[in-house]
Amino acid sequence: MIRRSVFIEGMKLYVKCGVFEEERKLGVQILMDVKVESKEFVDYQELHNLIFTIVNKNQFIYLEELGESLLNKIKGKWHPELVIIRIAKLSMPFQNSFSKAGVEIIWEKDDRT
């Protein structure tokens, strides 16, 4: 069996996302990786455009909300077997000694349903 996947790594974006109101007004820089495994053809330019649209037309409090919103759109469009979304926030509203912090969402199709 052959497993095919399409991925985009290191997509730098500004998103209106954060617990603090100023983060949602001004936006924060994120780094996003998305991997989609599907039996259907997934055009990575379409995937890029989908990500870009979701990021630019919405506001989120948590990175998890952004990731789950993207996941639901991907599931509806390509009926994937597996989706992995990594989102790292590159700018924090507090002093820190790390380069980024973020979330990873892993979704896998359950054949039992």
C-alpha cells in the first residue's frame, strides 16, 4: 500500500490570535506546518490558499481554535486519512527565553465510524 501526503512547512503568517486584546488587534507572527495524507489529490497551492484565507479572515483567542478551524476545512475538502498541524507563535506578549511556543494537532481517520 502506498501512502501519499502533501505538506507545507515553515509558512510564516500574521494572525489575529491571542489571549490579550492587543494580539487580536495587531496580530502575531506564527510559523505553520501542515501535512495532509489523503487518497484524493491535494494541491498544495489550494492548501496554501485555504490556510491563508482562514488566517486572514478570522480572529482567534487560542492557537488550538485556529488549528481546529483549519482541520475542519481540510476534512471537508479532501476527506483525509491523517492531518498534522503545527502552529508556533514567534512573538510573545511577555519576556521569554525561547524562540517559539505552540501547539500540534494530530487527527487520524477512525475507520470504525
